[in-house]
Amino acid sequence: MTSYTAFANEMWLATGSEEEVLAAARALPPLPRASDLLIFDDSDGRQVDLPRAPVARPAQPEPARTRGRPSLGVVAREVTLLPRHWEWLAAQPGGASATLRRLVDAARKADGGAAAGRDAAYRFLTVMAGDRPGYEEAIRALYAGDRARFEAESAAWPAAIRAHAIGLAWGRAGPG
């Protein structure tokens, strides 16, 4: 389930599912500007536009089943490798695609999501703190993995913004 976090100006409003965050947003009095309410996808830190007004979703007919191999969300892309790379991949059990999937999964697991967390925090901070004092140094500390320096550089920021960024980058310790 995707988690979202909403901020009303500099204040944390809600964290949770789309429905939970929208319920909190709908409970707010009218805001002077649309930019006073910002909602972020916690998985990648990107700002999202969720409709504040309830939206009736039309019933979707079930797609007709087709013959052949089922679609598993696979996206075909081109990969450019040298001949020696293709030879090595061809010699691996399961073939080139299976080997590449295993290598990518192993690299993602070894990272433990740290890179994705830093990137999510960066995207969030670009919107919420990009014009604040110490932003550039805080981002340098973020990408260096130096939490203590990040906290020192962001100490003058609103607590909710700082806490949410820390939660995205280093694990859930945010306001929600």
C-alpha cells in the first residue's frame, strides 16, 4: 500500500493511505492558495496531486483474457552490452534476463533502500526546504549519509519538515 504525507504550509497534516490523507485534507478549512496544501508519495518523495473533492470512480470492466503468456508487468527495454558480456550472460543458468534480474535484485538488497531513501528525501526537501538556510549543506550531508550533520544543518527548519526528511532518508522517525 502506498503511503502519503500531507503538509499544510510548514505543518505536518497527515500520513497514511490516499483515503486517510484526503480525509485530513478535506477537513481543513479553505486555504488561500492551492500551494498551501502539498501531498507527497512517501515511497519516492515526489509531490502528487490528489483530488480533495470526493471522486466517484466508474466501475472498470474486467479485461478479457487473452491466450498465451500472461502479462506480469514486464517492460521490454534495450540493453547495450559488449559481446563478452552477452557471452557471460548466455552461460548463466536461466539465461540473460533471469541473470540480470537476479543481479539487480541483489544490488537493491545490498543497498538496503538507502539510495532510494536519500533520493526521496531530496525530492521532498527540494519542494519544502529548497529556499531555506543550510539547504545545500544539508543535501550534501544527506548524500554523505551523515545524519548528525544533516540535523545540524537543518536545525532552523520547521520540525515537521526536518523530521519527515529524516524519516524518508534514515527510516521512519517522522512526524506521522
